[in-house]
Amino acid sequence: MFAQCVWKCASSLLLVALLCCILSPPAQAGKSSEDIRCKCICPPYRNISGHIYNKNVSQKDCNCLHVVEPMPVPGNDVEAYCLLCECKYEERSTTTIKVIIIIYLSVVGALLLYMAFLVLVDPLIRKPDAYTQPLHNEEENEDARSLATVPTPSGARANTVLERVEGAQQRWKRQVQEQRKTVFDRHKMLS
Amino acid sequence: MDQKGYRRGSYQSSTSDEDMVEIAGTSLDFSMTDDDPPLDQEMGGFSTYNGGGMNGTSKMMDFLEEPLPGVGTYEDFNTIDWVREKSRDRDRHREITSRSKESTWALIHSVSDAFSGWLLMLFIGLLAGSLAGLIDISAHWMTDLKEGVCLAGFWFNHEHCCWKSNTTFTDRDKCPEWKSWSQLILGHGEGAFAYILNYFMYVIWALLFSLLAVLLVKGFAPYACGSGIPEIKTILSGFIIRGYLGKWTLIIKTITLVLAVSSGLSLGKEGPLVHVACCCGNILCHLFTKYRKNEAKRREVLSAAAAAGVSVAFGAPIGGVLFSLEEVSYYFPLKTLWRSFFAALVAAFTLRSINPFGNSRLVLFYVEFHMPWHLLELIPFILLGIFGGLWGAFFIRSNIAWCRRRKTTKLGKYPVLEVFVVTAITAILAFPNEYTRMSTSELISELFNDCGILDSSKLCEYVNDFNSTKGDDLPDRAAGPGVYTAMWQLALALIMKVFITIFTFGMKVPSGLFIPSMAVGAIAGRLLGVGMEQLAFYHHDWIIFSGWCSQGADCITPGLYAMVGAAACLGGVTRMTVSLVVIMFELTGGLEYIVPLMAAAMTSKWVADAIGREGIYDAHIRLNGYPFLEAKEEFSHKTLAMDVMRPRRNDPPLTVITQGSMTVEDVEAIINETTYSGYPVVVSRESQRLVGFVLRRDLIISIENARKKQDGIVSTSIIYFTDHSPPLPPSSPSMLKLRSILDLSPFTVTDQTPMEIVVDIFRKLGLRQCLVTHNGKLLGIITKKDVLKHIAQLANQDPDSILFN
């Protein structure tokens, strides 16, 4: 029981560390110069057309007087003009965006490669048996649903890592086929 | 015993004699040799019946011995036994508390066990918030990818690409770094050919995204399609669907949700985000023994995870908790309320720190106007409520009809082709109209926006009178040509969205329907709002307007009408009440608008309920035949338990197991011949006195284990469920004791119990089956499926539509 506890603590710590790694880019990288700006929107005023001004200043300097340059109205009108303008301070993190998009694209790419592998390469490697048709709709082959449905511990202990991985992959494929039958063929769930 | 007297008595008292004959004809034997003494000394440990002090410790030893792996778990597509799970958790808690006094390590263990719930909520919030941030940022980028690409870095979407450069006031979208596809390919963006090229690229990207989504769903995780909320409701009521909340479903749902939303289909991501959050909850439960082994505790965690999911979808933590309470959860103890709030808050905070929208907002359409509204405006708000109710009822009917067609006809055989065709139609119809070309969230955000002097969109092109502008407070103005163009474009968009959503919701890609319903309502509300505004401007001398809306005043806010319309339509479809109002005012920050929102939500719910009883999620549950016992409806018929129980009049008698006279072979024969998931155990076939109830799965696992591990167990070994083995000649093979898997306290009702009470018992206790007795003898069994079929029969629905066991 002590070993189980240690394993669980280790996996929780690993998870927390992973989450911190994901979240730390936004925490660190907010302050590079291209990631902050003060945006002032000034509407049309008298015969001056509307304009948008951008400048990267800090939050305390984010007001009309610092950002709107060159000032289109003469000195005594500046206050009236600036009352119409609205200035907002905005921050973003380009690193976060880049990291997330690249993570997403790599996951999609990996899944596509795996799907291509399963469809094209896998049937050639393995000897054809009942479980190697991953993407086709299954025919209705009802197995005998008696004691076989109860999960019993497997007899032969697969010792090498490769055999265990293969065993896990076979089990997963069977599970996906069952799910596919339920959802797509028999329309029993998720119509 | 006077048997004749008993028989006479029974003929006089029973109402349907044929059922009772079997019982009344048996010999009534009150001798005590077959059964355990009624005051079992294991309970008190104080009597010395049959052997003395040793027996007092036997229960303790039975409890401490580890159960076989697999006993106490459930098969796929079965209902859990809430009572058993809850009592197991209480036992576990008692054991830990009693052991905590022994050593420091045990004390630490008990403290960490108490905190494990909060730690789990923290992890769920972090993971759900991170995934929601990933989904938001990727969806924004991919949506804009249909229109062009950023030269300064391909990972920027349109808004971020133009972040640094100076855009003009009137044309806020154009900047040199962002190139549309025609600009990239042809070198210029104007002209008919460029338009056609943009159109073509838009449709191609949309088709590519949706095809990729459906292929990934079909290839890796077929459970990742659809909204997920009906299935999660069923799971939370006690049903088991293995794999529905697993790792692969999580990964595929996250990835394909982004693809489906980016392809321009008329669907949202709120429902799937609830599914994603529940998957996170289920996966993280495996870190803690307390939640991994107990299905009832796990469902508490899933309720909290659902709250976290809605919280990150809308940026509304409180609304998320209320949504989980009202829509998703079946049992919601008060302890779950506080933990759900914690999980929702952590998730919202995580999402905010990832900052997907660049301005510390959680949701794209956060508006912050605070214009007052007038009491007379309640009339158009109620009109919007009626529209929302009507649309909700219409949508539910047509969507269910279409889904039923998909389930039963050949349409369901071509899911990939269906997605392709629907995406093609959506993309081709959506591109020409700028309000359907933009993503639905952007559309809603623009519709909620109140027009000020800083806005230059087409919807805000009013005729401005410059001399009378003072600050940001604009009066009601006459609509300029831009507004009229926007109005008919919005009307076309409304018609298109109303019809295309019917075919989109329920396809084999992750699809939610909060955002499309809100879009329909927002468009209708904005149209009505602009109409009211123009009416007030041109006819400010009418009696209804003259009191409060004089010329030059800013009285009508079309943005508010859009908000109220969105709430009305969402309420009409999902029939949410309190959670809807809370989500809407958390979205907008406008506490002044609670009354209009409530009025519209109530009206829409009344109108929709008058047309059809069920919300969209309950309708989908009924369509799929999930065994979900509706907790909100009253059972108002006068049937009795004996009308519902099995075996019926012409059926073979109830399959029972005796407590000490059946062999392993007999039990295996029963298991093979019947498919029931549990068997009552009686004292003997003649007396039919109830001992307990044993589950099929536990029997199978125990017998197989005994055959392999225990010596001497053969097919002719006797199985006994009593505490002490029945006396047998010494030459017989060794006997198998299976008392540990026997449930000694099954729930029973008498045959004369009204079904109202039986249904109430099933709902409140979460039972899976209930035994029926007559005069103390076992008569039959009522399962949850029988109750559901009975309710369906009485409501004139098809009782065979209840599919699962």
C-alpha cells in the first residue's frame, strides 16, 4: 500500500509539473515589447476624420495625451478632442499563441500519420486475422455473450515491452471497433 | 399449522387469486432449521447461539478480507447500485477514521483522504481551463485560416496579425501583414475573379476541416461525436458507458471540436466543452483510490467537472454550477455545490491567465453597457420570449424527426458523406452574406454591441447629427442606408441559421447548440430592437413613446434586445431557467437587465412547454432509449406494483437461487440460460422466503475464481450463502461459500404498493431493482427498465424504445 501511495503521489506531481509547464509560457512572456499596446480610438470630430492610434506604452501612460501623436487639433481643442477618444490598454502573449498552435498542429499531424499507418501499413505487417480492419464498418457478428464478456486476467504474461504495447494496441482497436459498431452501425447511441 | 385455514384466508383477502395460488399452495413451514436465526449474532456479538464468541469476529474477518478484483464493478451499459456504492464509501471512511488513531502514517492518510476531493477539483479546474484555452486559441486561428493567412507569422489570426499596425477608422480589418487567399495567389484583392477565388478557398478549407473531423472521429473515437450532454446526464444518473469519458475520447473530442467549429458549420462548442471537462474529471479520478473505486463518488466529481466545463465556455462560474445542478446532475448533495464552485473558479482563472482573447476577458461577447430600460419595453421582451419558445419547440420537433430518420433509414449509413454535404451547403450559402461568413461568436458579439460614436460597422451606420453629439451618449437616430442593408442581410442570415442548424446538430462531429440558438435569438432581437428604435424616432409623439422617449433621448438599446432574444431562444430549446439568467448576466455584467431576461426566459419556457414537454437533451435521451428515470415529472396513475412486476401472469416463474442446496453446475446453468443481471436468493424453493440478492457479474467472477484458485471445487460442489455450511456427508466435495457477494438488504415492496411510491423510491434511492413480496413471500421483481417501460406505456409512447438494460 505504501508503494501504491508513492506511485500515486509521483503521478500527481508529474501532472502538476506538466500543467505548470503548459501555463508558464503565458506567465513569463507577457512583457516583451511587441506584446503590449495602448489603443486609442478617436471618432470623427468637426472636419477631422476618425483615426486609430497604437503605441506600446505602459499602462500608466495609456491615455490620449501620450498616445495620440501628432495631435490633429490645436492646443485649446485638445481637451474636447481627448474626451471623445477612448484609450484601452491591451496585453497579449505571442509565445503562448505560437506554442499552442504548434502543439495543436503537431497533435493533428501525429493522429493523421497514425491513421495512415493503421490503414495502409498495419495490414501488410500483421497476418490478417479478425481484428485488423480498423476503418471499415463491421458486419454484425454477435459473439457469444456469456462468460467471455467478463474480463479475466490474461493467461500468458507478455513480458517484453513490445508485446505489451502490441497487446494494448489490440485491445484498443477492439474497443474502437465495438464503439464504432454501437454508434455507426447499430445506431444504439448518439443517433 | 393449519394449511387449510391459511388457504381460506388467502382466497378471501387477495384480489387476483391466480397469482397467489402458487404461494398459497405451498406448505407453510415455520421451522427454523433452514435459515439463520433472526437475531444474527454477527450484528451484536452478544448472543451465544450456535457456537459462542468465535462467531462474533467472523463478520470482521469477512470484511477485512480483500474482495476479488472485479467483484463490485459493473458491466458496460448497466446501471450502478447507488445504495451499495454509498454504503461502501461510508464503510471505507469508517475504516480509515478508526485506523487513524493507530499510527502517524494512518493519521496522515486520513487527512490526505479528506483533502483528496479538493486536490482533485484543483486538478480538474487546471486541466479543463488549459484545454479550453487551447480550443479557443486554435479555433480562432483556424476560423481565420479560411479567409487568409498572416505573413508575419502563420500562427496569428486576423486580429492578432493586425495588432501592431495602424488600421484606419473605417476599415479596421485591413492591414498589410494579413493577406487573403486571393491577394496571396493573384496579388490583388479586388475584382470578380478575386471574389470567386476567395469563395472557392473558403469552401475548400471548410470541407477539408469537416472531413478531417469526421474521419478522426470515426477512426479513433466514435463516442466523441454529438454534444455529449444527453449521455452525460444518463451517466450521472447511474448508467455506465465504458470509454465515453476516456483518454482517446478526450483527445479526439478536443481536436475535432476545433475542426468542426472552424469549418463554419452552424454549431457551438459549449456542450462538447462539458464533455471534455467530464473526461478530464474521469481521467483524473484514477489518481485517487477514493474516487477510482467508487462509482457514486465519481459521479459527484463529474457533476463538479461539468460545472467547470460550462464555466470556461461562458466565463460564468456561478452559471456553470447552476447549470450542473439544473440540467446535468441527478443527485446534487450540498457538498458538491461548494466543490463545483471551486472547480469552476479554478478553471475560469486558468483560462483567464492563458488569456486567449488578449484583453483579460473570458468570453468573446462580453458587453458592458448600462443603459436603463423602460417598463413598456417589457412588451417587446415578452414578444421575444414567445418567439424563443416557438422556435425552441419547432427546432426540437424537427431535429428529433431528422435524427430519427438518420437512425432508422439509409441516411445513417453514410455519415462521412452526410457531413460533407452539409458542410458544402453551409459554406456555399454562408460566404455571400457577411453575417454568416463571420464566425457565430463574432456575430453575436457584434449584435450585442451597442452603437456608439466609436463604432463604424455597417450596423451602426446611423444618420449622425454632429452638432448634437455630446460625449458617448448618442440619441436615437434615423437609420442610414448601412443599417437597412444590414437588416435584410440579417433577416436572410436568420432564415438560413434556423434551417441549417436542424440538420447540423446530431451529426457525427462534436456539435453544441448553445451558440447557434443564441445567434438566432440575437438576430431576431436586434431586428426587433432596431425596428422599435426607428418607430420611437419617427413617431416620438405617439402616446406610448411620448412619456419616456422624447426626441433626442437615448431610450431604446437594440443591443439589449439582442441579448434578451438570445436568452429567450436558448431557454426555449434547453428549457433552462435560473442557470440561463445567471449565465446571461454574468456574460454581460448587467445586473439591471435581470428582469427583462427573466421575463423573456419565463415566457419562452411557458410557450415551449405548452407545445412540447421535453427540452432538447431529454428528447435526445428518449430518442436513444437511454434508461434515464426523469426526476422532475410526477407519476400520476393509479397502478400497483403487481401490475408492473415480472414475472407476469403467463411467464415462467421467477428464477431464484436457493441458499444452500444448489450446486455450482446448477448455478452455471441458470447463468447460461437466462440473461438477468441479478438473482434473488431464497431459503428454499418451497418457502420462497427472501434471503438476499446476488448480482450476475459477481457470481460469474466468484465461481470462476473459485474453480481456479480454491481446491476441491468441482461442478457438484454445493454453493451456500449462509454463514455456516449446511451439514453434508463427509464424502461430498468441498463447498463454496459465497456469502460475501450476497446483498443481505435488498429493497422490497409489497405487491399492493402504489406505483407512485415505487417510482419515488427508485428515483430517490437510485435503485436498480426492487423485489416484490406478498405476505412476506417473494413474488416477483421490478427493475428500472420495467418502470421506464411502464411510464412509456402510460404516456402512450412505444415501450419497446427503452433499449438498454
